[in-house]
Amino acid sequence: MATVLQPPQAEFEQDPSRQPGGGSGGGFRNLTPNGGTVRLVKDPSTSPTRTGIWVGLAAIAMSFAALTSALYVREGSGYADWTHISLPSILWFNTLALVLSSITLERARMQVGACMRGEESRRSIPMLWLNATMLLGLVFVVGQYFAWLQLRSQGLYLPTNPNSSFFYVLTGVHAIHVLGGLGGLSRVMLKFRSTANSLRRSTMDATSYYWHFMGVLWIYLLFILWLKL
Amino acid sequence: MRTRNFSIAAAMLVLCPVLTFAGTISGKVTYTGTPVKQKPISMAKEPSCDKQHPIPITTETIVTGANNSLENVVVYISAGADDANAPAQAVTFTQKGCQYIPHVIALHTGQELHVVNGDQTSHNIHPMPKSNPEWNKSQPPGAPPIVQKFDNAEFISVKCQIHPWMHGWFAVLKTNHYAISSDGGSFSLPNLPPGKYTVTAWHEDYGTQTQEVTITGNETKSIDFSFKAKAF
Amino acid sequence: MSEMSVHAGPHAAPTSFIRKYVFSLDHKVIGLQYYGLALAAVVTGMVLSWIMRVHLVWPNAPIPGLGWLSKVGAPGGVVTPEYYLQLLTMHGTLMVFFVLTNAPFAAFGNYFLPIQIGAEDMAFPRFNMMSFWTTFVAFCILLSAFFVGDGPPLSGWTGYAPLSAVGADAGPGQGIGQSLWGISIFVFCIASLLGSLNFIATTLDLRTKGMTLSRMPIVTWAWFITSCIALLAFAVLLPACLLLILDRTAGTSFFIPAGLNVADHIQPHQGGSPLLWQHLFWFFGHPEVYIAILPAIGIVSHILICNMRRDMLSHRVIIYCMMAIGFLSYMVWGHHMFLSGMNPFSALVFSFPTLMITIPATIMTLIWLGSLYGSNLRINSASLFCLGFISMFVSGGVSGFFLAQPSIDIYLHATYFVVGHFHMVMGVAAIMGVFAGTYFWFPKMTGRMMNETLGKWHFYLTLIGTYAIFMPFHYLGLAGNVRRYSAFQDDFLVPLIPVHKFITYAALFTGAAQLIFIFNLVHSRFKGSPAPPNPWECTSLEWSTPSSPPPFDNFGGQHPVVHHDPYQYGVKSSTGDYVMQTSPEQTEVAS
Amino acid sequence: MGGKVFAVLIVVIALLSAIPIINHTFMGASVTLPEDISTHGKAIDEQLSVTMAEAGISFLAAQLVLGLFVWQFAHRKGGPTKKFPGGATALVIVAFLFVGAEVLALGMVGSKAWATVYFKPASSDAMQVQAQAGQFAFYFRYPGADGKFGSIHPEKIDEGNSNFFGLDPENDIPARDDITSGELVVPANKEIHLMLHAKDVGHSFYVRELRIQQDFVPGLDLSLHFTATKVGKYEIVCTQLCGLGHYNMKSYLNVMSQEDFDKWLKSQSN
């Protein structure tokens, strides 16, 4: 039976504001530094956002690994219905757009950083790059849609044969993730434009990691498709 | 044959005004050639049914009688008869000893069908229609009858998934003038008012045949159907 | 994904009822919501198992009220063969996904992981809320299968293709019911991914000052390792469900080969591979077993240490063992498929890592037993359930010896032996962990004590009952009693029916015993005696909160500082024989 | 008090649970295992017995020690805790050496038993029989006089008319003399090469006495081989959930003497 005791003496840190970059564990304090003005954060310490994005990317990578290994197993299932389909030519153009968007985003990230450090006062320049990224991203998604139209015009639909099935599934799932990235990007832009200027470095970085990952993932998928279909 | 008696009764109800001049079409269904031997059914996997059949029963795809008579043939008026409504009484389809009794039943579109389980084991009734909705229900022993209707006329193959040898037919017709050839392949379609009729005979394996018959007044026309047996 | 950044600040305490208790961002409320969901699921699942057990031994006996509940499934209250399988499928799915994954991991983890590392909340509170409500949606979708068309699916919780993929031809419930199942699991995967992501980020980033990784309690580690396993496992099941749903609805052929004649309907598919589904499913499915058991292991070790008034011989070894198990769990999925046509050589390849898992499992057991030796064991409901867990873990574990060997699996595969094995080791054992956690943390979660007498009765009856149910399963299995049969007609099964009768009585008895727990839970919540801040004299951070239940931000606007390893017991200190992790007091560990 | 109750309870439960194991291991009375009628089954049974002994011992040991320690150390009135001799290191070493060696040994020996069943293909003079599993029955077919199986046409399958394999005797000559049967009739002491074909969904072929279990995988025709040594009738059941009739999906393995088998085959062919 529990014996009733006085609450144990515990030491608590009285001052909640702590200088960023505390090695022993994080805590929200790292995200709202002294004075609370986010722009003053020069080198933000580890934030859940950064960790979170890597963890999330790991999960996404795992899902696509599963899908592509399914593709290999299905090809080896021994039934002779693995018919070659020619990839829509527009894919190469889309790839270019996605690669470019990664470059523009990286540019934007540097500019935003400059703004946050106060080295750059005009927000229009980073906005320009962000808009460019946004545009290229949209171009990619629309381009994928046209790629689908091209396939359909050849009479290749989702159920037609395993190759078309996998093409639609892989590109579709990837496109959905890219749309998610675009959503994140637009949020970054809104926050950056807002007068409160609530954009955090970690948000900016996380979004860009995610975006670059989408590019890398696409190149991997393209390679698999080119190799197998 | 319960179905037939009752169909006569039903027909009477419908036709009482013209009963005075009611003609009858009757006859016999036979086959030519040698039909394939029906194979014995092993019910080993369902002891409760197995012990009801000391001599194993055979498949009922082709049931023949004395002097080449062919049974389980549905003979019905496919054209000419007034399209009467479905009778109120239900048709009953019984599962007994892991057999469908009878092997073929005929009923009117929209007429109630009662499926009864007379066995000590669960059955599963799975009709496979083309133009009616398909259903697939199990019926444990002692469960209430399954009540269903079919709205479109067609011949529906029925199976029990748990006992794959169980196979029967629902002949869903637009008329109440039908008979199922039985003992000696004989059939009779009574109470037909004067007129020109198309009589169709349907067999699950041998297909259909039709004949034109004209009834004038109170007479009995006799027609026969003869199917050619398949080698396989 | 970039959604996550915005909410990572301390959010203000909500005021409206909705934000406080329904769409709450507070990890404690969300933890309780998960607990409630698991409770609803476990009650449903148990009732289903009752119906199944009764039907098994009295196949033609009408069950009162059931005929009214499901006219198609149980006409006149007599369960049809397909309804039995549908209940079985729902029982498995509910228990594995909504109880064993939710209760020990999501529920307790959400409530106590942030507190134990001294954080105000999870890293991404809004994700946390989303992940619960997504789970809830999945739950509703699954249950809705009871009320559509011809009922829930009948292809088991493993949903083997092509039975699960060809649609309505495969039998009642395989139409819309099976689709709902696929969608429900799909949604559940998303929820679990969000959850695990949150757990990992929280553990890595929100630890308070002085809370190094090595100072985290075992149970925190368990939740952390579990979330790592879950992240990868559910990331594989998610696309698998997608492909299954496409096969069912879009006419693709991922899992359906050519020339299938299902109930006289030729299937319009070709070239798919049924084994592909099994590989994808079990790549998730086996880790899932550890998702269920690792948190229980953590909870039990944590509580046992506190009640033994001493640290484990080495609680780090237990953590390493959990890591080893987590790692191995990804190399053994094939042992579910020894007889499904894999290359016979790969059977051996999967067999050895499976046998390897015995080693960390044994080490943990030995450490528990060795630590009991010479301890000052306190007997209370919580510690009793911990001891029960150990017993069950061993009993269920040794039967793994058999099934890990392909040669013996030839005989025992798909018999009741398997059913007994996983019910003991992942079902009952994990549930005992949950009971232990409930009795242990209830004072912190509600500010009231649970009734100990009722708790002990609950334990003894549960222990006897569960053994009475699941031990005979093994012997049925050795007699070759096939699982997933809705009636026993085969000549060699009929003589076994008396054993099944015994099991059914035991099941009804054990189920009834759980009512004691439900009563205790509800009664103590309102009428229980007020709980002191640290009733068990435990050292970890959750007992340093200013109040029970803890305030909205857990530590009342302050941040605890950690000075010690988690388990400072058996020492001389101002508070007694233990030192709180948060106490600056330095003492000599006397042992 | 509570500790002692638990200790007694757990010991009683453990002993009761283990009675059949003890019987099997030390009294040699088999735990409800049916008699083995196959040539390869002996290895499996021995493997099972060895495993049961080891599992039984570790089970009893763990439960009894648990009971003992709880009995001894529950509610001691405070005082310093004693350390288990050797501490964690000793236990870890024990676990690694003993359990590690044990399971490895088990695995090694076990894989030999597995190999005898699966690694060597059926001998060329084995009698070929095809088994088809469908919802919810097994059917078997023998090639007949020409020794050739007719080809399968899924769309022609008509069980109501006993065309279980979807044969097309009209156009397919080898199919004409194929003998189909609802039960698997085999001669004793002759190796049987059984080719498994699934009609619709997954099924499994399980004969307890034969110590054989193998899934039917749709689209993947597996095969197994065995030699039955004892004349008699044994049940074949399905162990892979295949739908509502799963519980009722069974057939018989009918092992006959060679001459009886020849008679039977003759009676079937005409």
C-alpha cells in the first residue's frame, strides 16, 4: 500500500527563457528566443521541425521503397504480361522543371536567411524566388497530368497492364506528395509576407528539405520507370 | 408435382371467365441418342447427409425415364398467353439430404420464393442470375426460410457453395402456363383460352425448342418435344 | 509535411469545452481519448469473441438478440458460417489495430512520454490531435462494415489476397465490407505514421535540461523504439492497402493471378501475385507484434522497478534488448509464410533470425527474475499485473520455439497452437501491461486511487481465466485442430469439442471478471480516495508534477531540471529510500 | 500475503499446464499427436519432442523461479536489497551461451527435418496425381491410360455436372480418359507426386497423419511428394481461410494396397 508523502522537493528552473542551442535536450524555448523576435535567431538550434521532417522523409522513402519492390516482385511473378510501355516524352521536361525549382528554392532560402539576419531588408527578392519555385512546382504537377493524358491517348489506363498500373500509381502518389510540398511552400510565403513575419528558419528549412527530397525521389522513380517499363 | 398442381390452380383463378372454352396442350418430352452417364455423388464430407443416401445419388443434369423420356424439362407458353400477374402463393424450394428438391422449379416474375433448409447442416444458397441481382446467403439448420423474388424472366442456375455438388435451377417465367416434365416425360398445360400459342421447352443441358400451337375452343392438343442427347 | 513547423510553440490553455476535451491539443487529453477508444474497441472485440466461442460449441443454438442485431448474419439468432468468419475478422482487426496498438503505445505514450522527459507537450500538438481523430475515423469506418450490405469482410485480419481482392464473388462481406476494411486500415496507417513521427521528434528534441537519452526511463525508451518500428512498418502497410483497394475497385492486377473461377465467375484479372500481398503484409505484420509488446515490456519494467524498490540488475540491458528485438523484427516476416510456396531455402533464412529473437527475450526475462531476487517487492494491483505479464510472456514465448522451426511448422501451422501462442504473448501479455499501467498511473491521471481489493481480485481471476483459455489452445493445436473453423465436423475434431466447451466457459468467466475492472475504473474515477502526489514513491518525472492530474503545461510554467538516472532506489535520502530524478540531492546508492 | 497467493497460484498453474508436456517427454505418452503414416514424418516428430522437452523445461523453470522469488521477497520490511549473484553480466552470458546454443542446435537439426521434406524433388517414378482446391472442396485427378492430363479450362468448370477441373473432352483428347475423384486414393508405400492447383482463392492441403501441410497458391502451381506407409482412410482438411465454407472443406486420403488401388482405378476408368 502506498504511504502518503509530502510532494518531493524538486528543483525547477525559474527562468523559462534559455539561450538557444542547449545541448542537453531541446524544449520549446529554443524556438522563441529572448525578446521573441524570430528574425534575430542567427543559428537556430535543433528544432522538432527539423527532426520531424527527416523522420517524415524516412517514412515516405520507406513507402516508395515498398512500392518499387512490389514492382520488382510483380514483374517476377512469372506471368507474361509485363509489356513494355514508352514513357511519355513530357516527363523529361517535367523533370527539368522540378530540378530547376529545387535550385530556385535554394536561392530563396538563402535570401530569406539574409532577410532574417537583417542583412537584406527588401522582402521582394526572396518572394520572387519563392514565386518562381511555386510556378515550377505547378508546372511539374500539370506536366504530370499531361503525361497521363498522353498515356490515355495510347489507350493505356490504370488497369490496362501492370506497367501502366505501376506508372499511374507511382507518379500519382508522388504528385500528391508534391502537392503537399506546394501547400507547405504557400504557407511559407504567406508567413513571410505577413507583417507579423512569423516565419521561422526551421519552417523554411524543413519545407526546402522536403521539396528537394521530392526532386530526388522523382529522379529515382524516373530511373525505375525508365529501367522497368 | 406440387408446383404444377398449384400452377393449374393459379391458372384457374386467372382464367375462370373463359373456363367454358379451356383448351389443354399436353405431351411428352423424349431424347434421341445416348446421354452421358450421370456420375455418382460422394457426400463423404457431409456425414449428416451421407447417411440419408445408402445408395449414392447421381448428378441430376440429365434425368431420363422409361422409353427415352426426358424429365426436368420446363415447358411453358412463351408467347400468346395473356401476361397474368404473379400468384400470391409462394413457391418453396427445399434442401434435403444435401439435394435440391425439386431440381428445377418454375415461378412467375415477382412471385415469392421460399428457400427452406430441411437438413441438420448449414447450407448456402447462391443463385447466379444474369439479369436479376445476385445474392449469396447461408442458412443454418432451423433458420427461418429465406424469402426472395426475381423481377426479370430468366433461367437461373443455383448452387450451394458449402456442398458444391448441390445444383438446381430457377425458371423465372412471365407466364403461369408452365409445366415441368416428370414421370415419363409427360407434361400438360391446361386452361388455355382459344388462340395461337408458342410453346417452349427448355432443358438445362440440351437447350430450348419451340412449337406453334393453335387452340380452338374446348380441345386438347398434344405435342411432343424430342431433344438430341449430347455425347459429352 | 512542412505543416509541422507552425505549431511547435507552447500553445495557450484552451477555454471552450470543445477545444478542451474534444479537439484538444493537450497530449494528456489525447492520451485519455486514445485510452477511451481502446476501451471501446476491446469491449466490442471481447463481445465478438464471446459470440464466436458460444457458436463454436453450440453451433445451432440461437443467441438471444443476435437475430435482431444482424438479420442476414444470424437469421433467428443462429450464427451462419460466414458471420462467424466476419466476427473473427472484426475481432482480429479491432484487437490488433485499435487495442494492442492504441492502448499501450498511443494512449499511455501520449500521456506520459512528454511528462517523463519534462516537456510541456508533444512536438506537434496539432499533428497529435489529427492522429487521434484520424484513428477515430478509421475506427468508425471499420465498425460501419457491420451495417452495410451483407456485413463485414470474412478474410481474416491478415486479409490474404486473392480472397480479399476479388470482391463480392468470394462470398458475403467481401464486397463493400472488405473495401471498408481496406480503407479503414489505410486511414489507420496514416494516423499511426503521424503519431510515431510525433513521438520520435518529441523524444529527440523536447527533453528538458539534464534529461539525457541515458536518463530516460525504460518505458520512455520503449515508446521511442516502438515509434521507430511503427514508422517503418505502417509506411509499408499503407501502399499495400492502396494496391489492394486498387485491385478491388480499379480493376488492376497486383495480387490477382489469371484464370480464377470464383463461384463460377471468371475473374477479369491476370498476372498478379498473391505472395506479394503476404510479403508486404507480414513485413508490417511481424513488427506489429512488437509494436504491441514492447511498450508493455517498458511499462512493466518501469512499474516493477518502482515496486521492487531497486533498479533492475541493469535496466540498460533491457533497453538494448528492446532495440535488438526491434531490429530483428524486420528480418523475420517470412516465418509466417513457411508453407505458402516460398523457396524452401528462404524458410531457413527466416527461421534463424526468428530463433535469435529468443536470446534478447530470454535476457529480459532473466533480468526480471534476477532483479526480483533480493528485492523489497511490494504487492499491489499494478505489480501483480507486472508479475502476471512476466508469466504470460514466458508461456507465450516458449511456444515460439515450435513455430520458429519450419519443420515443426509443417504440422502446427494454422492450428490452434498458433492462436494460443500469439494470444498469450502479444494479446494477454500486452493487455496485462495495460492493466498494470492503468492501476499504476490512474492516481496521476485522475487524482484518485483505484480500489486495491477489487484490483487484486481482478488480477487473480484474469490470470486463472486467461491460462484456462489459452493453455488448452496449445494442446488442441498439437492434436491438429485447425483454426478459423466455424464448426467442428471432421472426425478428428469432434472428440475435441469438450475441450472447446471448457475454453468457452473459461472465456465467459474471464470476460465477466473484466466487469470488476470497468466498475473499479468508473467508481474510483468519481468516488476513489484522493491520491497523494507520489503514491508509489516513484522517481520518474511524471511524479514531480505540481498536481494530479498535471496542469495544462505539465509543470506549471516551469521546466524541471534532471539530476539523476531514472531509478535511484534503495538509497538513504531525505524523502526515504529513493531520490526523484528532479531532486538535486546527491546520495550514495547503497547496494 | 498477496505475494504468497500469487506464488502458489503461479506454481499450480504451471504444473497443471505442463502435465501433458511431462507425459510426452518423460512418460513417452504422446500429446494427442496422431500416429505418423509417412516416411518423412519421423524426423518431424522427433524434432517436435526435443523442442517440447526444451520448451517445457524452460517454461517450468521460469514459472517456478518466478513463484519462488515472489514468495520469498514480497513485502520484506525495507532493509537493503540483495544483488543476484553475478548480476546482469552473468545472466546475459548464460542467456547467450545456453539459449543461444540451444536455439541454434534446434535450428540446425530442424532444418535437416525440413530438408527431407522440401529440398529433394519427387523421384521420376513417383505416381503423378493432381489436386485442385476450390470453394469448398478438394478434387483429385489421375492422368488415365495415356498418362497425360487434359488441360484445364476455368470457364468450363461445372461442379453440379461433375466437371470439376473444367475439362473439355469434346475437343481435348487427353482429357477423355482423365479420372477425377472426390477423394485422394493412393497405393501404400509408393511415392506420390501431388501437383497442387487452386481454382479460386488460397487453400491449404493438410493431412495430420502424413505430417504434410502445403498452401495452394492461386496462379502458382506448387507440388509436394510423400509416401504413405499405412493402409487406411485419413482426413484431408483445408487450413487456409478460403471463405464461408472453410470449416466444411475436407476430403479423404484413402491409402490402399497396390492391388486394391489397381482395382479401384479400373472401376473408375469405365
